Amino acid sequence: MFRAIGRFFERIKEGLSKTRQVIGGALRRLIGARRTIDAAFLRELEDTLLAADIGVAKTEEILADLQRRYRAGEVAEGEDLLRFLKASLRAELAAEEQELRFAAQGPTVVLVVGVNGAGKTTTVAKLAHRLRAIGRRPLVAAADTYRAAAIEQLSVWAQRARVEIVKGEPGGDAAAVAYDAVAAAQARGCDTVLIDTAGRLHNKEHLMRELEKMRRVIQKRLPEAPHDVLLVLDATAGQNAVQQAKVFKEIIGVTGLVITKLDGTAKGGVAITVKRELGLTVRYIGVGEGLDDLQPFDPDAFVEAIFA
Ligand SMILES: Nc1nc2c(ncn2[C@@H]2O[C@H](COP(=O)(O)OP(=O)(O)O)[C@@H](O)[C@H]2O)c(=O)[nH]1
Ligand SMILES: [Mg+2]
């Protein structure tokens, strides 16, 4: 079991290597030098935290807290300061939530939303793969009917992940695909329905109408669905991702986040900003383009990986 945890930690560490190199490296250099915690030191610390997209509010709070504690003799330079930073970032991330809010009975329906290119389709495939690995029977729905390529893309992934798929015609009614997927899951005994949706619609109102319609139509089949609405955010978008989260929370009532592309960015701190500003917790992180590159979010491992 410990070996499994060790492997898991290695994977996250790998995925967060950019954040670790840029932020962890800078912090370790800064802190390792055991410099006096003075104005110049605090400025450098501030720049480093902002570069990781920890967010202005949290960064200011850390600095104020640090100064106060330093003066009170509660925090010293070096290791002590590192411990203080870790604890401060860790406190910002909620206690681990379960991966998905699985239904007690009948299929669990998960709507996957987000802007174009965020990683929705890939996430649906990775998540299906993961659920299969833990003994569930997922079904994916290609409800991004705007582009034929999107349906084709999910079909290829479903084949690779060896999971069932329900798809409609390009240009067809996305809500109808979602409805059919839920019906198919009920008929075939699949326990989880992962619905891929379109990200680029004409405008916010159009997107809202589409997603609301999808929710309504699914509920005709299963009144308590969707059990989760996962918003996929691209970590490389940095503070833009926070803006997207605000919009989607407003238009569809997001229940959790997936942060993708953490392998390609030093902006791992966006997880902290979104939690702070919107109260949304991260359920999974994407750390690569392969089927295995999705990890349940573990706040402890996340903070450790940044500094490791
Ligand atoms: N490096 C990396 N690339 C990712 C990750 N998740 C998705 N991608 C890539 O991002 C691109 C867009 O993904 P896609 O799932 O099609 O986005 P969608 O438009 O939201 O459905 C693809 O090239 C994916 O391979 C990730 O965690 N890491
Ligand atoms: Mg897609």
C-alpha cells in the first residue's frame, strides 16, 4: 500500500515538475539562503508566490501573517519558514472530498463542462479509464455535437479505454444525446455516465440555454441527476481560469473542478485561488495527455509536490 502511495506521489511530482522547478526552486533558494525576513526578502517571496498564481489575496495574507509571526518569534528563517508556507497553502485547500458524488442507486451522472480546448474530452476519457480501473462500469456520451471531430475524438478514446459510448449525429441535439446516454446506462446496467459537452457556443446566453436544457432533459429520465457538474480548467490559463470558473458557476452550478495541463505550467497555484475565491474544490488533476494521466486531487501530496 505504501508503495502504491509512493508511486502516486511520484506521478503528481512529475506532473507538477514545472511548478516545482519554478516555484519550489525559487522558494528553496530564497529560504535556503536563511536570509533575514526583511522587506527585500518579502518582496522576492511575494513575486514568487504571484508567479505560481497563488493569487494576490492569499499572497498578501501569507506575507502579513509571516511578518507578524516572525516579529513574535514564532517563525524563524530556513526550514521553519518552509513549514509555515506549506501549512499556509495546505490550509487553503479543503479536506479531501470524495472523487465523485456517486449515487446510492442507479447511474451516477456527471456533466463535464468548460471552454474549448480546456481538456474536457480528454478528461472524460481518462476518467472513464480510471473508473473502470476501480471496478465501475462507465459509459461516455459524446454530447459535443457541434463538431464531427469532437464525436470522432471521443469515439477513439472510448475504444482505447474500452468503455461504452453513446453518440449522436454531428449538428444534432446535444441534450438528446445526454438523455439517450442516461437511458442506455439504465438499460445496460452502467453505473456512471460521463457527458462530454461543447465549450464554444455563440455567447454566454446560448451556452447557458444549452446546458440548462441538457440538465432539464436528463432530469426527465433521472430526477436527481446530474450528481456532479465538473468544470475543466486549463492550468496554463492562470487567472483567466478563475474568471471562467466564475462564469460557469453562475450559468450551470458547478460542483467540482478538474485542473488540466499541470504538467506544462508553473501555475499550479491556481487550485488555491479557485478554492479561495469560489469555494470550489479540485477533484482531479490532469498531468499529461495519456489515459493514465488523471489523478484524484490530494491536497497534502499537492503541496508536498510543489516543494519536493
Ligand atoms: N499536457 C497535457 N495536455 C492535456 C491535458 N489534458 C488535455 N490535454 C490536451 O489539450 C488538448 C485539448 O484537449 P481536449 O480534451 O480536446 O479539450 P476540449 O476542447 O475541452 O474537449 C488536447 O491536445 C489534449 O491532449 C493534460 O493534463 N496535460
Ligand atoms: Mg472536446
